[in-house]
Amino acid sequence: GLVTGLLGVLAAIAGGLLGGGFVTRYGIFTGMWVLGSLQSLSNLSYFTVAMNPQAGSWTLYVASMIESFCAGLGTSAFLAFLMSICKKQFSGTQFALLSALFRISGIGAGFFSGVATAGIGYSAYFFLTFLISLPAFLFLGAVRKWIPQE
């Protein structure tokens, strides 16, 4: 509870702040590539833990902190993107709908994760989550034109 609760939240906040600074400096598109890549790669930390169960519980805590930090990084870039594509006169409604859609997809994935983990095991599951994240990067070129000039 301490790791995922308090320390995980602090890591996510730190990642969000650093990610926001990165996006401010390098732009939304670069932020989605770089920070999104780090968020995808963070799944491999759990894969590493699952492949080395004898390493001890501290490795799971480290993986959890990496994931929380990288989630903050990636989410900051994605939310900056969502804010940039909202029209000013409808920004509240559009942002609420887009961010809800983002959250619903995560809830849906979480629903099936237990079944998938039970069926294929932890190491395969976490490697699969990394692989599943990769096709999203194919869409970045297409959505680049949606981002207002930075």
C-alpha cells in the first residue's frame, strides 16, 4: 500500500511535472513520442520482475515506481495533446468527453488483465502489454496535423 499508494502517487506527480516541462520545451508531438515510449517501456520493468522472481520483493517495488513515474510522463503529453485539439468555445465538454474515453479504455483493459494474466502468466502478460502499446505510435504521424503549430 505504501509503494503504490503514497510513493506511487508521488512518483506519478513527479513524472507529470517533468513531463509537462518536457512538453513545454520540446512540444506536444515530440512529447508524445518520447514520453509515450518511456511509458510503454515501463511495462518491461514488470516483465523483468516476473522473469526473475527470486530477486526479491524490492524489485516489484522498483517496477511499480518506474511505472507510476512513466505514467505521469506519458499522461502529461497525452493530456496536453487532448487540450490542444479542443476548440476554445467547446473546450470543457470536449476535454471531458475525450478524457473520459481515455479513462474508459483503461478500465476496459484492466477488466481483462486478470483473465489474461491467469491464462498466459505474468511475464508473457507484461511483455504483451508492451507489444500492444506499439501500434499507437503508428498513429502519431496522422495526428500530428491536428496539433496546432507549437
